[in-house]
Amino acid sequence: MDIQFFGAAKMVTGSNYLIKTDKYNILIDCGMFQGSAEIERLNYENFPYDPRNIDYLILSHAHIDHSGRIPKLIKDGFRGKIITTKPTYDLCKIMLRDSAKIQEADVEWENRKRQRAGKKSIEPLYTVEEAEVSLKFFETYLYDQKIIVNEDIQLKFRDAGHMLGSAIIELWIEEKGESIKLVFSGDLGMPNRPIINNPEYIDRADYLIIESTYGDTIHERFGQSAEKLVGIINNTVLRGGTVIIPSFAVGRTQELIYELNKHYEYNESIEEYMKIPIYVDSPMAVMATEAFQSNSSSFNKEAKNLILKGDNPFVFPNLRYIKDQKESMALNKYEFPKVIISSSGMATAGRIRHHLKHNIWDEKNSLVFVGYQAEGTLGRIILNGAKKVKILGEEVAVKSEIYNLQGFSGHADQLMLIEWIRKFKTKPQKIFIVHGEEDSSNTLAQLIEFEFNIETIIPNLGDKFIIKKEKVEITEGEIMEPSVLKKDIFEELEDIYIQLQALNKRKDQFTDPKLLEKDYDTIKNILINLQQNLMDLNMILGK
């Protein structure tokens, strides 16, 4: 068996790893390269393997740097299964379609230039239709389900705490009578974040592939960044300015909405005039928020409790969702103080560029970054201190106040990454360090080797490594005790009981004629599935 690294090697983009056994070819992620023009050209190169020979693609989460080349993979011949979590599939339905629209729009603009210059036209990486076709190959599963892929391959998704549906991949492969366990961290999150659960810890692995986006950085806590954001908004409002927040449409935007909801709706000390309009200006963010609402079973306890009490954490009086382009353009004509949350998160495309063009030259305004800014992106250029930037063909002065709130990052910092490895009861033989720029990966590698005395490897793009079983000492705690298993089941039963009680208290709402007219079939299907699942549990107990 071997593993080859075709993306996210000494860079934070394009995740794509190939595992070859004597029988099967397995891909982990198939992400798009994002960043400078040089890096993005990699998207248009042929895959360094034949997609027709790939049996399975296991997808860790929906972010485009992990999923963005899936339609191209299928366009080039892949006919296997794409295995992922249900929320990831729901978000991919939005993100891959949106990515395809961007591909088509960019190519249409480029071809008009080429036509005038007498050059040959080009094709998009993939079309909306090809993105739609790719969605037919998905198979979805829940966290913690043991998935029997075939007689030689089993896997389990564990919550990575990075975004809705994000997964750590536990992969067991049987080859020539020998079982090897690989663990892919995916993108790990930070603990104690809004909406989503904390990252889960893993007991053992023979080999670990771990991200290192912030392998050389220690974040401030999420709560600190949330407090700072409120302070920035208040200070900007008092001087009559606007706060611009480039934000990833999926994940980060929903977390910001959730936190602002808590601040404005539950804080009685806020004067009414300070409840300024918050605009979410991104059609994809609006759709993604709807996908979040339909996957509330994956939320953490705090978010679930809000919903069980009848509160929608993605709606509050001074929040406005913008879909229409005319409304979006009008925002830059409004002179009153406001907050505009818009994608893309690295300011590489989308409506955010228009808002930056119209606002960053004014010192009354504030620009707040709430996520990673890759090399070569407009966001990184501004963070690096540029005094002037080119936006949509026009040179614009950078005079607004610039903030970088790293506590909002969806990626684990150095302390969390080390703590996550420390929790392994049986440590890996080797650790491959990916999804990080060179300085970050090198720093994390040195720390791991010092702390755990485990060999680390930072692969280059295209590097191949043989994976084989070496004798590993099994430490105490490898086998779960019955008491631990019992506690796990009791907690699940208690959670179900609480949710059924909450529904019972609100049962009169089910007879609302407007609700029944709009959602009767959906409600009926959910109740039928619930009854079936409960009946299955009773059948198991009756065996």
C-alpha cells in the first residue's frame, strides 16, 4: 500500500491524496487550488492519476479547497462512490453549483477578451450542469457510524469541529492479511465555538495525516475575538462608519450571525440606536444558512437548546439577508452606519470586492478579517500592509482601519493540534504534515518530534510513501470498557428524550394551517422516519 500527495503539500489548498492498495484506489478529498494565479493554474492541469481507475473518494468536508475539483474528476472519467457526511453533501449542493457559476462567468469574460485579440477561446473547469451530475455520485453517512465499504475497507467519520459536517476520517484497510489504520485529521477546529461541536479525539492510528494551517500560531480565544468584534462595530458606528467583513459563506458567516444574534437579541443593556443594520450580502451564504437550519441535529448543545426553546439563532430584528444584486449595489450608497458581511472570505471574488472598492479608502470605516488569508489573495496583500490595492481594475487607497481576528478561525492552532495528538492512546508510527505553508508545517513538525519522539514527514507535491505495518505497542485503554459504552448510549437516549419532550410542549404548533400547507409532507416524512428508527431500536432490544 502507498500514499501519494497531490495537493495541500507545503500549501494550504488543493487537498488531494491517493491511497493505492493491491486491489483499490482511494482518494481523500479533491480540492481546488486557491491563491495566486500560478497556484490556481494547477486546477487546469490533468489529474496525475487516471480518474477512471479511482474506486472511492472519501470527502472530509465541503470547503472548496477540499471539494472543488469533484465535478472535474467526474468529467474526466471517475465513476466510483463519493462517501461523506450528510451535512457535507447538503453544503456541496450549494458550493459546487456556485463554483461552477464562477467558472462559467470567468471564462465568458476571458473569452470576450480573447475574441477581440483574435485568440482561441477556452472552456470552464466545469459547468453548472457538470456540477449537478457530480452530486449523483454522493453517498452520505452520519458521524460515528461504522461504514463497511467492502470486505477490505472500513471507515468512520468523527466530528472535526471545523464546520458543519466536517469530519476526521478513520480508515481501516486490510491488505494481504494485515490491517492498517490511517487517520486523516481533515481540517480540525477549535473547541468551544458556536453552533458546532468540539473536535473529537481519536484513540489510535498506525499513520496520521494532520493539517498544519496554524502550526506556528496560537489563537486568542473565540470569546475574546467576539468581544473585540462588538467593540470594533460600536467604535465604527460612533464615528459614522461602516464595518466590512469578508467572510466564508459557509461556516464562518453562520458563526458570526449566531454570535451577533446573542449580542443584539439577548443583551438588554444595548440602546436601540446601537442596534445597527447587519447585512449578509451573499446569495450562497443565504442558501448555506438554510442548509445549516436543516441539519440542526449536528449542532452543539447550546445551539440545540436555543432551537428547542423555539428560537431561530439565524434570525434577529436588525439582520437582513441580501440576495438581489441591485440591493447589494445599493448598500454602498447608504451613508448610515452598518455592518456588511460578504464573501469571498479571502476577497478573491464575489460581492466583497465591490464593497471594498467603495469603502476601504474611507478612514471612518473598518475592515475585519475573520479567517485565513492565503498567499497571493487580496486579503493577504491588505493584511501585509499595502497602502494601495487594485480592485476591479481601479487603484484604491487603503485608509480604513484593518483588523485580523484570528480567534474566529475555523482551524486549530498549535496548542490544539499538539493536544489532539497527545490524546492518542496508541500514537502513530509516522505523522505526515499537510495543509500548511512551509514555516507553519516545519514548526509543527519540530514540536511533534520534540514532544512525542514520532517521525514526521512534510511531503512535497507528488511525493509517494510506502505504508506498512510495524510493530506497535498497544497501551492500556485500547479496548473500550462496557461502562464507557453504557455511558455513551445513555447520553444518546437522554438527548432523544429531551428533544421529544420539547416537541411535545410545542405540539399545538403542528396544527397551524399555514405550517401544514407549506411543510406537511416534510413533517410527515420526518415523523415516519422517526417512528421507523424507534421501532428498529425496539426490535434490537427484543432479539
